[in-house]
Amino acid sequence: MSETKGGVAGVQEQTRSVRELICISGLKVIFSSRSGPVRAVDSVDLAIREGERIGLIGESGSGKTVTGMAILGLLPVNAVIIGKIRYGDYDLLTAPDRTLQQIRGNEIAMISQNSGSSLNPVMKIGDQVAEPLVIHRICSVPDAHREAIRILAELGFDDPEQAATRYPHEFSGGMRERILIAIALVCRPHLIVADEPTAGLDAQVRARILKLITSQISGNRTLFLITHDLGAASYLCDRIAVMYAGEIVECGPAKDVLSLPLHPYTQGLIASLPSAGLHPIPGMSPSPASLPRGCRFCERCPAVLDRCDCDHPELVFTESGRQVRCFHYD
Ligand SMILES: Nc1ncnc2c1ncn2[C@@H]1O[C@H](COP(=O)(O)OP(=O)(O)O)[C@@H](O)[C@H]1O
Ligand SMILES: [Mg+2]
């Protein structure tokens, strides 16, 4: 199999020279629910640069998975989606289903949360890993199986030929995570959206999976890591965006965001790590069904100002080129 491919209408070729592989602008995702509209993602602007490893971090419920799903066009029908997600010449939010199907799994692939339920329990591993190559007609069925075995070997399966004939339940959580990574990588996609790839893994397996992802994300390949695991983000990412209650509240180089966080929320996230003495942020994030008018972190913020209650801060650039949504940097 060749390393380069035309992709859907040559999207990969067109984006190769463009620095921004994906450009999310003004993304809003609103779910209808019995208790009213749920604003899960609210006016997110984020560029994913070609070849970078960017992490989207934040507490549970902040809108990270919904953002990843929007990129892959996998949001449920009860979602109202506003904004643009530019990928090459396409807006992924309005591209026809046929185009999205050609891009998904081939040019943009996802390693999803919860490895147990993401695999088909009644399909052999070899067939599941080979499937994206067959669906996207990248190679013949026998070649797809050969490629599946090659990638299983690359991902640490001692006897990949035998593994290919087995079913998901015959593998441990860590091995199932490897199988998901194999499925995501088999078409050699440009962008990998990895949603909590280390969730539920013990420390040893987590370390192996992190090393594996690092070894696989090289060259032009881009990683969009969605996680609440700051350790994983710090290990894997060049750049970090912090999400809180549907908004990006801080964005910048990973080492700067983690060593000198600007936003009080990011400071709180870091202070709650074991290495920082386990100081959890008091209170809860607001419900996306009833968001406050002012700063969304206002109620929990140790550095609150008078205006935070009624004015809503914008995401602004600091002098050092980092981005933060807080009146302290206004
Ligand atoms: N299909 C859905 N219908 C209604 N609300 C949803 C749906 N999917 C997600 N949400 C809500 O959107 C918010 C963001 O969810 P999510 O992106 O999964 O958070 P995270 O990945 O940051 O933990 C949550 O409040 C969640 O309950
Ligand atoms: Mg999630």
C-alpha cells in the first residue's frame, strides 16, 4: 500500500500545503431535551494544524466528545449544529453524507471512548481491522487482511495471525484498545481523533498505550486528543485547549498551559492533580441546559471580579500569543 493517496476528491493533496488541517469556527451544538435546549458546545473556534498533537481537556460534560463527534459528522439527529468545520475544500458540517463516509475512517479516523462497546462482538479481529481498507476500496480483501496482520504485529500482538482469528471478548481491555488503534490507523489517516484512549486502563497498560500512540503519530499525521487525563495530554500534546461548560477557556503550548496556567479553571484542574496535592475545584460546572449570563466559571472561581457575574468574557490573545477567556487578562 502506498503512503500517499488522493483521498476524497484529493482533499489530502489539497490540505498538504495548508497549515491548518481543520478549522473549526463558531461551532455551536445544541441538543433538544425535555428540560429545554442543552448548549453542549458554544461558539468554539479552534484550528488543528497539520502535523501537530493537540489536546482538548476539561471536566466531564464540558463538551469535548461532542466537539470530536462534530468533526466526524457523528452527532445524533437531535443536535442543532451551527458554524463551520473546514477540511480542505469541505465544510464537514454541510458536506454530503457520501463525502463524509469517504473521509471518515480513511482521512479522519477516531479512536473512541470505551473500547469494550466499540468493537463488534461477533466479528473476528482480523476482519474488523481490515474492514476500513475494504470499505474505502483501498485494496483487495486478501491485501486488506495482510495489512491488518501487519498492523496488529506493529501494535504489539505477538502472534498477529492467530489474534486476527479471535473475537473481542478474548482480549483484555488494553489489547482491545490496541485493536481500536489498529482500526483507526489501518488506512493511514491524516487526522486521528482519540477520545479518552486511556480511560479505564490500569497504569501499566495506560503507559503502553500512550507510548504506542506516540510512536504511531509521526510525520504529517495529526492527533486531536480528547481527554480529562492531564498526564496523557502533557505526554502526548504540543498544544492544549481547555474546555469548560461548552467553551474554550484557554489555549496555548502544552508546556506553558500546564506549567503556567492562565485561566483560574486551568489552575484549578492542575491543583487537583495528585502531584499538586489533590485540591479539587469546589462546586460543579453549570448545566448546559441553564448556563449563567456572565463568566461560566464565576461561581467556582477563587479570583472572581464584580463584572464576572453579569458580563461574558471573550477568548482573547495575551501578549505571549496564548489565548484565555478571563477578565483578568482583558
Ligand atoms: N445526545 C445528547 N442529547 C442531549 N445531551 C447530550 C447528548 N450528548 C451529549 N449531551 C450533553 O452535552 C454535554 C457535553 O457532553 P460531552 O461532549 O459528552 O462531554 P465530555 O466529553 O466533555 O465529557 C453534556 O452535558 C451531555 O450531557
Ligand atoms: Mg467525553
